[in-house]
Amino acid sequence: MISIKLLDSMKTISSKINISLSDLVNQQLKSKKGQVESGCRSLASEWISSCPEMVDLAAGVLSGPFGLYKGSESVAVGAISNAVKSSVFARVQTVSKDFTKGGIFIYFQPSNFANLISLPQGHVDYDGGDLHWLKWMLEFGDRIIVKNYSYKPNSGIGRSGMGSMTNSGSFRVPPGYSGTVDDNFITRALSGKEQESQLNLLLESILK
């Protein structure tokens, strides 16, 4: 018969186990940080490109109302998607010995949208002015942007070849596409149960 006598208390043993485990967790998080960051960037790009607003923009639905030059739509969608993708980063904070602090933190998209508002593809330059249509979508909500002018669809007319502004009424971002700083197509594309599920699956596959 073999007998084993524990020289340390259960509390001490538990503490030593936690220390060893936390060291392993920290090593894992640090070694996998790059993979997590890369995976999250791919997800962000997919979410933005496939959101209804960007799908309709690429299809030309918004070209007329925003006065986009024909053929520039897909370039704009790509620029927006890449800007959001490039903004994603992961930060590892050392996990404490009792596992109450630390972990890996993932950041999606600056809240001030500076990376998007500064995109040249978010503007339309034309003789007489500069239309910052992307800023309209992100911040202006349903408020009137242009007074005494409204958009009238008309094939073959205007920069987009889909219509032009007429001297009557008023213009705002079409309902369904409009957004504010707290609720716009970017915030909607990056949040939700489906996005959380995909993110959890990604982290589980990398950090398993």
C-alpha cells in the first residue's frame, strides 16, 4: 500500500494550480493574438460588405439619390469595408492568478468614425461643390440636408445616369439607409446575435 501525505493545505495547492493555469492561458493568448486579430478583421469586412446598405450601394440603388458617378459604387464599398477592417485590433491584458482580471479584448471601429469620414470615396466632387454622402449616412439621420431640391429618378440623366435633383421639395437620406452616430449601417453591421455567434465560434476555434 502506498500512502500520500499532502504537505500543503488545499488552499495553497489550489493557488499553485491557478498560477500554473493562468501562466498557460497568458502564453496562449499572447501566441494567438495575431490569429484572433486577423480573424476578426475578416469578419468585420464580411459584415460590412454584406450589410443591406452596402449591398444596395454596390448595386447602384443609392447612386442616383447621392449623385455618385456611375461605376464608383463598388470602389466606395471596398474602401469602406477596408477602412473598418483596418481599424480592428486585439489587445491582451495579463490574466491574474485568480482569473478575475485580464483576457483578450477586441476593438471594432472607432466611435468617432474618423477613419470613414476621411475617405475620399465618401465624397462626390462636382462643379460647384462637394457632397459628403457617407457622412450623411453615418450622422445626419432623417433630417433635411438640401432645401428646395428633391431627387427625381430619370434614366440617362445626372452624374449617376439614374436621375437628378429638381427645384422643389427637399432632400434627405432615404429612410432605411439613414443613420446617426449611435445607430447607423456600421454599428448595425457590427453588432447583433449572429455577429456574436460568429465571433464566439472564431475565438473557440483559435483558442481551443
